[in-house]
Amino acid sequence: MDINVIEAHVKAFRSAKNNGILDIYSDNKIQVSDTLFEKLLNEKGSLTVEETEYLSFPVKAEFTKNGLTYFSLYTAKEFKNKFGGNVDECITTK
């Protein structure tokens, strides 16, 4: 692989991070910032909310469109402040 190609990939990765893409996983899941996640909700797709095993971020919101799942992790308080309502009513079971 050419060093210029590697540099182009690094620049693209930095650009993605600057735009709210935090990580990409092999199972078509993409972790995004809460700001980007909220923007994605303007698109038509499938939204699910579930509990996680993480004490710091017990709520995981996922948005799926075109075979890709974008997700963001929230504290219960953050989720309530951003999306309103009762968090427990929004959580779907696995």
C-alpha cells in the first residue's frame, strides 16, 4: 500500500471523528456522538432504545437505516433531558 493512500485514510478518519463518528464496528454498527445521533433522527429509519450493562451509560439508542446501525450511549439523566418522558417507557427489551 502506498503511503499516500494511508495518509488519505488517516485524513478521512480524522474528518469522520470531527463530524461525530466515534467508532466503526465490523457488524455494521457505528458509534456516533449524541449530537450526530440527534441529527440522524431526522432521517426515516428504525429507532430502538435499550438498557446496557454499563453503569455509567445505562441507555443505548440505536437508529438503523440502509443496513447500518448508528448508536449513542447516554446516562439516564442525559437521555431524559434530550428525549423527555420516562426512560423506562422508552426502553425495549432485548
